[in-house]
Amino acid sequence: MRIAQISDLHFTHLTWNPLRLFSKRFLGHVNWFFSRKNNFSKTQLESLPKLFSDLGVDLVLIGGDLSTTALSKEFETAKEFVKKIKQPWIATAGNHDHYTWRSFRNKHFYRYFTNERKELTHTAEFFTLKEHGIEAHPIKDGWWVIVLDTARATNPYSSRGLFSEKLEARLDEALRLIPKTDSILFMNHYPFFQNDDPRRALKRGDALEKKIKNDPRIRIYLHGHTHRHTVANLQPNDLPLILDSGSAAMTERGTWNLIEVSDSGCTVEPYCWKNGWQKEQKESFSWTRK
């Protein structure tokens, strides 16, 4: 099965509404105009849907931050992009998709992005990101994707996420209901380990790490958020393969991952934007977690 992992698309719609002069959204637009504007482009995203089809991708995983400040216009533009993807897709929210307390409280992201579900035949499938912060999707025989939404609204100088005790209990239930012989891909916008800036980290990330470490069915942990492409094989440390797709929208170092999974292992083929999408060196991994 071939899977495209993309994240941090950051579709943007600038608005200088005076009612937002003292809001986090206004500060976000100032930051975009004077800093991020030259570092992100939607132009390079436009070729991805056709490229996914040309590469025989079976599933697209979207790791959050489809918007910049959770404006309706940003979500609408992001939705138009996602509609062009011919393959099934699964998306979760990032901190920019729950940018303000109002957008977070009203679950604005989920008006635009609700993951399609197959026939619900398994109790674990009844969780939804919108209502429970977690979804479990069977994607092929013996394989599941577990998706978390750990993003939340924060003060203007923070982008922290939260792996809450309630979400931990739901994760326990989902893991308990997935067959012991199956394998799991795990997607969350945030890395579970401590980021270099605590204001951007996942609160209770150590609790999530412990859950992942104790379950060898979890083969790959996929995340975004950092804008830094990473492939790290932590299986010798009783953890899964860690894949940070980076940001597909960054003009100078846009990246995403093409992943091919099998029962024995996987290959990871990074793609990097250099006046066009170019393949980087493919890496192969076997499953060693027992």
C-alpha cells in the first residue's frame, strides 16, 4: 500500500478587520505578512494531486495546519485543494486550525474536513475526531490508522497541544479493540517528544510516548508541526519509526513523504521541492519491534 504523508499546508487569507486588532488572528496575519509570506507558497501544492495519481498513491494522510488562522476563507481554499485529491484521504487538525478560542470551541475545522468512514463494523471505528479527538480507520487487511486531534486554542505566544487524560482513556479503548495481530500507523499533528521550544510542545507528550512504547503494533508515528523533515528509526529504543513530513508548502524546503508499507516493513521516499518535486534517497526499514 502506497501512502502520501503531507502536512502544514498553511493556506492563508489576509484580512485587516479592525475588530481583530487585539486578537491572536491579527498577530498571526502580521507575522504572515512580514515573515512567513515569503517562505510559503500554494503554487507548489497545485501539482500534488496529479503527482499522487502518477505515483499510484492509495491513501493520503494530511497532518494538520491546513489553514493559517482558521478563517473560513482559508478552510474553503484548503477544501478546494483537497477535493482535487483523487485518493481517499484522512486529515487531522493542527494548532493553526484551532487558532482562536472561538474556532476551537465551535469546531470550525470539522465543518470542512470530516473523514469518510467505511461501513462501521468495529467498535473502535465509532470514535470521531470532532466528538472524541480520536479516530481509528481500517485501511487494508491487518492495518489501521489511528488519528489524534491534540491541538487546542492557546494564548498568542503559544502553540502547545494537549494529550489529555480523557483522550488517553479513549486511546486505551481503541487500542484494546484493535486485533492483537494487526499493525497500526499513528498520526498526530504534534511530535510526542519535547520540542526545542516548550511553548510549541505537546503537553503530556511523555504519557503518549509511554503508550506508544508499550504497544509494538504501532509501526510508524507520523506528525508535522515542526516544519522540519525527519526520518528516525527508533525501533532499537522500543519506539516506532518516526516520520515528520515537514511542510509541503515551504518554498525553499518543502517536503512530503511517500510511504509503502507491507507486513515485513516499509520504504520511505522523501520528496523535496526544488523548482519541482524531486525524489530524495529512498530508505528501507524492516519491522523489528516485537
